[in-house]
Amino acid sequence: MDQLKDGQICSARVRENQGRFKKMRKENDYETDEHAQEHVVPPGLIVVQTEGILTGEITNKEIDESIKPTQVAGNFVGRILRYLMGINGLRLWHSNENFGCSVGPNTFIAMQHVVQALKDKLLQVINSTNNIPKFQIFFNDHVINDFNALFQSLPIDRSYYAFGFPGTFHGRLFPSRSIHFAHSSCAIHWLSKIPKELLDEKSPAWNKGSIHYIGTSNVEVVNAYVAQFEKEMEMLLNARAEEIVEAGMIVLVTPFASYTSLMNCFGSSLMDLVNELDESLADSFNLPMYFPSPEDMTKVVEKNGCFSIERMELTYPKSKLVNEADAKTLMINLRAVLEGLIINHFGSEIAEEDCARTILKS
């Protein structure tokens, strides 16, 4: 599993044990090519991503050939995939999955990195572009996602076949043992619903006067968010454990620490504004997001028992606002993510004013 100060990457691997899953990897499991060859499935690759899925055939020799991690600036997906493809015994086949694709260009950029990483790997062993397999990418998001806009925006020069799979990644999406590599980017921190305790005036976790657990002094609020996150991660991991082949891989990229100060400013601005109008509106609103720490991720993966932790990595993007331009840039990103929630609950005028006040506070 990989940790990040401002975001974290977790890579976990499905284990096999006579048709069931081991909780932890044995120390000498998959250590040698001979032992790995024993467990490698027929040629193929499967990837799951919050921005796409791809498929393409590769041979056992290509899977088992060791490759050192490659540093590719600004390219988590490609770099992590290159590292993972060097793990002995890792099973990569012909189908890959991407969760939380939305409709933006980031989806296609991430998938292009994945495809290119696989092509680079294949060229090391087959030395001929004529034998490069065709790739198939499955884009996944909620049923309300505009898949028509997604398909209309597909790059003309893409080197893969594209498909859409609507539905929540907290449940089953694909047939059993049909996925080899899964990737989710900046999606697992979204909760499917707000913990009900936060809205119950009789509950010790009633989150009056706040819209999130960040900045609150009420530990019960934090515990409610943690419990909801753990429940939903258990569902996600169980579903992927059924879909991913034994010795397959899942990579999770999620924000962690960098949002704390910005979320405080955002929440404070919103509370100031709403309290000028109707306090009850604020008390009935909570953001459905939990930013897991590395410890949180370790706990849910080990408790689930279907995956072993392979690698953890930290990245350090700019986490402090240097000037007003930086604040505006971050607010554009935050607004794109949260504006819909605020408009649905408070209306468009409050959403607009809240963003402006947050920039000034930042």
C-alpha cells in the first residue's frame, strides 16, 4: 500500500487459498519465478480504474519478467502500473476496470498512461509493435453520469476500445474472476450517504454548527464518519475480491491531508453565510466525504482479509496557498466537486457567495 501526505496510493493484491482468500501474504509467497509460474493464469491483463478499464493479452513470460519502478513525473497511474507489473506472480490478463470516470479529460489522460505503460512493457519482450494487443477500457460511474458526453469526448487517436459500465462500485459490477487489475482515483473518499447520527438531535454525534468532521471537536462525529467509511470500503473490497482473479491487484489513489485547511475555510464561510439566513439549513447539511489516513486504509484492508498490502507511497503536491491565484485555482477545483451538493441544499446564490468568501479567507 502507498501513503501520501496530501494523497495516498494503496495497492492491494488478491490472495488465493484453495479457492478462498488469505488474510495476509506468506513471507515466501511468489518469491521465485518457478513458484510464480505455478500460479500465473493464462495470458491476459485486467485493470480497474476510477477513470477506465483496459484489456490486452500478454504472456506469462512478460508477466514474470522483473521491472524496476519507473519514475514518471506527474503520472501516478503509469508509474504504479510499471511497478506492479514487475511483481512476480502478479496475474494480469485482458480486462481492466476504471471506477468513477465522470466525463472530464482526466479520465482519458489516466487511461492513456495505463495503455502506454502496458505497451512499453510489452515492447521490452516482443520487440515488435505488430504484436501489441488491442486494449479494452470499461468506464464506470453512477447511473446518473453522462456517458453520452463521455463517449462523445473520447480521444480520436485513442488506442483502445471503450465501454461504459454504470453502477456504484460499492457493489458487484463484473462477473466473478473477470478482472485482473483495478484502479480507483480520488473516488473512495466519497460516502454513498451521510451517517444518520449526524442529523439526529438526540445523538451524541449530532453535528450542529458544522458541515463536516474536519474542524469539529466532537469525537463522536469523527467516529460516525469513520464507521460509514469502513462499512462502504468493506462492501467495495468484497465486490472487487469476487471480480478480481486470485493474485490480481487493486490500486487506490485518494486525497488525505491537504484538504484540511481548505475544508475549514469552506465550512466556516458556509456557516457564516447560512446563519445569516436560516440556521436549520446548516444543521441539516453535512458533506459526504471522509479522507482516510494510511492507518485507516491499512485497517480496512487487513480487516477485510481478501487482499494483502503490497506497497504504500506518499506524494507531496503543493499543499499551501501561496497567493490569491493559488486560492482561486483550488476553489475552482473545490467548487467543481461541491457546488452541486450546495445548490441542491441551499440554492445557487449561497453557493456562489460561499466560494467567494472562501477565497478571501484562504
